[in-house]
Amino acid sequence: MQDVAVQAIDKLNVVSQIFETTPLTMFGVILLGFMGGTLSGFIGSGGAFLMTPGMMNLGVPGVMAVAANITHKFGKAMMGSKKHGELGHVDRKLGIYLLITACVGIYAAVVVNGYFFEKLGKAGSGLYVSAFFVLTLSIIGYSLLMDALRTRKDPDAGPSDKLLNMSKKFQLKPMIHFKVADVKVSFLVLLVIGFFVGYMAGTIGVGGFIGVPAMIYVFGVPTVVAAGTELFLAMFMGAWGAFNYGLQGYVDLRLTLLLYAGSLVGIYFGAIGTHLVKELYIRLVTAILILLCVVSRMLAIPEYMVQLNIVALSDRSAAMFELGSKIFLFGSGIVATFLILLWTFQAKAKEDKSAKLGLSPSLK
Amino acid sequence: MKRIIFIDSTWDINSQALQYALKAAKGTDTEIACVFLAADDSTETIGKAGATLDSVRENFSSEGIGISSHVVAPDAEAFMTKINGLMPASLVLIGDAAFTNEMKKAGASVEALKDKLTCPVTTADSIHAAHSEKAAPAKKTNWFVWVLYAIGSALMYGVFFPKIESLNEKLFMSGTVLGGISIMAVVAIHAWIWGNTTTILPKLFRLEK
């Protein structure tokens, strides 16, 4: 382990080395941004679950991939929350309560993430981020898939109220009323959820997948307000995360700007798709894609373990795992993005066909 | 002759849904296949539904529109068989149709029709919503401003991007407060400029007007 610590990578030059060795990596980051942006626009939040591991697959250390992602999240959410704010979908009071605790969570995540990078190098950081990713996103992906399948059986089924009923039983005082969302939530529950949202955003760059479901299922916030408040939250969390990772010197703006090159193109197509494609498809795509990204990250873990001398693998086996991880991640991302674009253009063609009949219906 | 299938359970002559069907059929050599989804399968209800459709037919004929009328009991299989029998159609329009829970569970619902039929399927509510959205004036592209954003984007990627490597050591990755603030400032400015440049893309692909 000592040897590994000595091999700690010069964070200032690591991205330059990657770009110089394989210039195509730059295109890879743009492609990741486009796929992440399309998914982000389509799902309403997320995209990071693809972009963070994708950059790691391209050779970027885990901590720098997360730093680039959370910095990217700041600007993206800034553009998105403006629109939601105009529509009145943001509960600012709820957002501020969550934000305060989320900032503590992000700070803790930056410290822990930085610790792994400094002590165990690129492989240690990669292993920590990957293990956290697999653990949390497998639970989230599975829950989303079950929810989507339930909706498929009963189209009128709303969000499950099991957690909401459970949280109502434990009404720990003080309770706070949030006017826009029209819910009463225990302050202690807010603290716990906010911290975990922040810690997750700071560790893997994915916070919305905890924040939005928590607001809907635990607090009982209407879906549209939850999505708007999450974007408001994401903007400040992204800013705080960018600043903190910046203070540690982990933000290489080249990665962030390349992500933007693709994401701010894809996000518009994804967002238009939400008006045209059925919600069930949106939920199914999200759940399946998250689970495929989890599989991809699981396949990447042995390589880090080999580098840290935890396990021994032949070069051939290690290469197979690495290749499998890349194929799963890029393959599933490309297929999902292709499907979203295909459905969007197909639905638009159908809508135009109806418009010729003198109507202009939404065919969702 | 084209055909529009209109499904409803109330058949209010003045309903907006029916007006949409009329609008779509007028002057286009289109027949409206009126499907009355009855609340139950009693003889009395079916008989009343038939009579209602007769009066609708009289109103429609004065407008010069041909219609065929069909009364269906609230049974998923019978309903889907009837709709399939009326195919091909150029549009299925759904007004105030009372799909029972049993029908939905057995696979007869608005969603199921959208899934199974190849022609456009829509509801009067969604047309109304789309028309309401249309009422709001569409934001016109200010080409002068867009060109400014595009120039800004070109400068960001063409001039600023290659300089980041040298700026990293001095500023962005220096691990200082100034470095952190600079990162946030660059990201905010870039997201704004590039985000406003790419807004044109959905219009170019005709996904937006």
C-alpha cells in the first residue's frame, strides 16, 4: 500500500497526459457530455451517473471526474432552475433548508474523496468512488425499475406512499411548513436527507437521484415542485462543490468545458422529448440505464483492486474487465441516447401528421 | 375517404372535444366514426346511447359531414375489437370517455390505444393544452444577439480552451480561494454563452418553432 501512495499522480498534468496520449479522449468527453445532457434533459435530473464513470473509463482519476462533473452541474442547473423559477415550481424555503445541510455533506465528501486520492492515488480514488457508486445506484436503479413496472401494470398508479406514511408516524419536532410544496417536514429528517444528498453529490456527482425521490416519497412534495426545487438546490450545491474541489486543486476546466460542449446540445433534445415521449418510457430508460452503469462500474472495480495489490489478475483478465466496463457504459449510453432521439423525432412526426388534419395535439 | 374515430361517453353536442372532431373533418372528405363508450351494458343504457348518437348524426349531417355510429359496452375486449374493426383511420380522438378500472386493467385505455394503434391517438384535453400553449407568443430568435453568443462560444473554445493548461498551474488548479472563485466565474459565463448559442439547435431540427 505504501508503494501505491508514493505513486500518487500529479493532478496538474494528468488530463494533459491523457489528451496527449489519446487525443480521441477529448471527443469521448464531448460524447459523454452529449449523452449525459440528453438524459439529463429527458429525465429531469441526473446524467452524472453516466458522465462520472465515463470519464473514469477514459483514464481520469475518480476525484477529478467528480470535480469536473459537479462543476459542470453548477452551470447546467443555473440555466435549468431559471426556467422552473419562472414557472413557480421552486420551494425556495425547502431548497435553502436542504442546501445548508447538503453543503456540510459536500464538504465532508470532498475531504474524504481527497483523502483517498492523496493516500492511495488514482486507483484508490477510483475504487472508493466506484464502490460508493455501485452501492447507492444499484438501490436507486432497482427502486426506479420496480416503480416503472408498477406504473406499467397500473397506469393510474401514483408515487408509492409507503415511505410517506412511515415518516408521518415519526413526526419528530420541530416540524416546518413549506408553503409552495404545502408539506410539513421534521427538521431532523431534513438534516439527515440534506446531508446525504450533499454527500452523494460530492462523492459521485449524483445528488438528484436522492433529493428528488426523498422529496416525493418521504416529504410528500408534488413531483413538479420536487424537480424544480432540486434544480435550485443543484445550482448552489454545484457552486459549493466546484468551489471546494477548486480549493483542493482538483478542477481541470478542460474536462468541464468539453462536457458542456456536448451536454448543452443534448439537454434541449432531451427536454423536448419529455413533452413528446410517454412518462413510462422515461422511467424505464432511466432505471435500466442506471443499472447498466452500475454493472459497468462493477466491472471496473477489479482493475483498481489489482493496482492497489488487493487482488491478482492476469493482464488478459484485467484487460477484459476494463473492456467490458467501457462497452457496458458507452454502449448503454449510446443506445439510450439513440432511443430518446428516435422516440422524440418519431413523436414529432406523428404530431405534425395530426397538425395537417387541422389539430395540433400533444401525442404524449 | 379518410376516417377519424371519435370516442366519448357523454356526447354533449357543444363539447369542445366534439368541436375539435368537427374541425378536423370539415372540408377534408373525412368521415367521423362516433364510438359511444357506454357506462354499462344494460339494454336501457345501450338504447339511450343509440338515440343520442342519432341526434348527433342529424346535427352533423347539416354540416355536410358523414358519420357512422357505434355503441360499445364497457368491456375491454369488445371495445378493442370495435376500434380495430374501424381501422384504418387517420386519427383517434378521445373526448370524455369513461374507461372503467376493469377496462384499463384488461388493456383498454388511452395509453393502450396509443401503444397499439399506428395512427395518431390524442385526447381533447391535450389538444386544448397545446392550443393554450400556442396562445402564448413564441419567443422569436434575436439573430443579432445569437451571433454575439456564437462569437463568444467560438472564442471560449478556440482561444480560451487551449490556454487552460497554462492557466491551471497559475490559477485554476492552484488550490487558492481566487482559483475557486475563478472556476465558478468561468463556468457561469461559459454555461450562459454556450447555453444560449445551442438554443438554436431544436429550431434547426424543426422540433421547435
